[in-house]
Amino acid sequence: MIPSHLQFSFFLIVLLFSFALFYLYFKNQYDRKFGYAGLFFIFGAGFLLSSYMMENNPNSPSVIFWNKFMFFCIFANFFVFPHFVFNTFGRKYDKSFSLITLTVAVALSVVVLFTDLLVTHNLTNFAGVSRPIKTPLLYLFTGLLTIFVGYIFFDAVVSAKRTIGKLLDVKPMIAGICLAIILGVIDITGTFFSRTLIMQIRDPTVFGILIVMLTFAWSFLSQYTMAFASLSKSKKEIEQLIEKSNKNFMEFVQLIAKTLDAKDEYTAGHSLRVADYAVRIARELNLPENEIEILKQACLLHDIGKIGIPDGILNKKGPLNDEEMRYIVSHPILGKKILGTVSEFKPIIDIVYSHHERVDGKGYPEGLDRDRIPLLARIIAVADTYDAMISERPYRRAKSHKMAIEELKAVKDKQLDGEIVDIFLKILERTAQS
């Protein structure tokens, strides 16, 4: 017979495995295959525990309880095992099947625990140890249940052969079940002849159940190890596709920005420079990378609304009249409409729409004050204002770096966010010193 310390070790292993499966059951939103697998292995652990207790106390009256408990675990699996197999192999079943198997399992469990119809309270000597006397009905029901669950298993394997062949290796499971059936027959035969047919194995059924537990655990673990490896590979491929997609998307955004800048002969490269300044400010503010990516897109497309402004107005060298000025101040509104047609641009719509707002509430198009202007829009406003001042415009010459800095200080806390201006001035100072 298996040494008792090994039986207890196997019991602990199977019990811990069942706990892990219950954890996966709750972790995966009550996935039934993990739930039934956990029940299957916890009843298997109960079977091994009862065997261990009988082995350690072979001549104690407690062997009656533990023998009854052992068959309770077997009968409980009459309900659990088919559901475990069906859910593992993706086989459908109806509620009537569940109800019938549950009813039979509960009925047999009650009978074996509380009556003498299957396992009696009378002891007999078997191979030098005390064992409860088992009735022919027990062997009849056990045999019928073995045939039933064996049929369920092999039918599920055959039906699901096309889908499980690549993922689940059923050979160990089949070998385990066949060996358990053979050992069960040997055990029943030995009981009728009141002798041990295999000298090294006093309880062949216990050994067979242990083999089934190990082979099913091996197959179940191998299935999800392979699945996890496959998912990990797929996840890596998806991440690479997303990275490539994001790169292509940013290249597309940059292409739009360059096209817009080309429309205005005085603002070539303006959007790219604004993006550079704004990102440096964002990093000083320790903004998360996902917000910085949004900021980049918003910078590159902050003037997309100018696509609706006639070239004659954009490149006019003299002062703009009221009608022309209305075109200019409407470009954030048009930009919002354009970006709103593309779902991928949803995160930047309000930023682009608000980049000409002033912290004193005198900006356009809404006249928002500081607290109502998005942070990223306030960052763009500072970067946009600085680059506009040091760039040539049709109506004025470019300002020097020094003049632009003085102008930023003058409009701090009026037109522009004072905190962001101070951060940007420190960045410019470090750049000048390097």
C-alpha cells in the first residue's frame, strides 16, 4: 500500500490545487470550468484523506465513518465529474441533466452516510485490518456509476476531438481512468475472495483514484499552461501591433500638422515646435505618459480649424478687419467640429477648442477663466504664444528671445497661466545655458 506519509502529501497537494482552482473561479468571473474542477479535486482530496485516516487507524471503530466518507466523496463526484468534463471540453448540457445527476448524487450520499444499505456498521477483518462490511448494492451502484462517468468522459472526448486536440492532451486522463477501472475490478474481486490480489496494494481503488487525480491534474494544468503561453504570445503580438498602429497614427497626425503649417507660409514647423515646448513643460509637471501623448496630438492639431480660413486672411500683411477677425477667432470652433468626426481624436477635442482661452476669462471662443480651462490647453497656450512671438508674421517681424521672455512675464496670470509660464521660463533658461 502507499505509505501513509505519501498519502497525506498527495492529499495536501490535491487540496491546495482545488483551492487554487476556486481562486481562479472567483478571479475569472465565476467561470464554471474552474468551479467544477475545484469541486472535483476537493472531493478527491476528501477521498485521499479518508484513506489516510483508515491507514493510520486500521483497527479503530472510526474506520466506519471514514469508509462511509470515502464513498460519499465518490458519489458526490457522480454529479461533479460530468459537469467538470463538459465544462472543460466545452460540451453543452441542460438543466434536467444537472438536476438528475444532483438528485442521484445527493440520494446515494445520504444513504451511504446514514444507513447500512451500502456500507454497514459491522466490521470484518480484511488483509489484517478492520474494514466495514460492504453490501452488494454498493458494488452495483459503484459499477453503474463508473460505467456512466466513463461513458460521459469518452463521449465528451470524441465529440470535442476537433477542438481540444490542439490544446488538451487527453491521453493521461484516458490512461488514468482505464487504470482506475482495472484496479477497481481487482479491488471488488479481492473483496469477494477476502484476500488481497496485489500484495503491494491493499486498497487498489484508493490507488486508482489517486492515479485519476494526478492524471487529470496534469492534463488540466497542461491545458492552461499551453493556453497561457499562447495568450502571452498573442498579447506580445497585439502590443506590437498597437505600438505600430500608434506610431502610424502619430505619423498621420504629423502629416496633417505639416499640411496645415504649409497652408500658412509664415508658420512652417510651428505645430512641431509647439509640441516640443509643450512636452518639455509637461515633463516638468510630471504628467503621466498617456497625457503627454494626448498633449502631443493636441499640439500638432491645435490649429486644424485654420483649414477653413481663406489663405488671403491668413497671409494678409496688413491689419485684419472685423469680418476677417471673426474668421480667425472661429478656428477653434471649426477645429472642434473637424476633430469630432474622428473618434480617435475625442481626447483632444476640448484641448484644441480651449487653447485660445485666457486665464482672466477674456479669451475665445467661450471666455473661460483659469479653473475651467483644461490644463493641457493652458500648456499649449504658453508654448503657442512663445513660438508665435519669435516667428515671422505677415503683419510684424519676429521678436527676439529676450523680448519674448519679457512679453511672457507681462501676460503672466492675465493671458497665460502664471505657474506654467514660470516653468517654461526655467526650461528656456536651462536651454540657453547648455
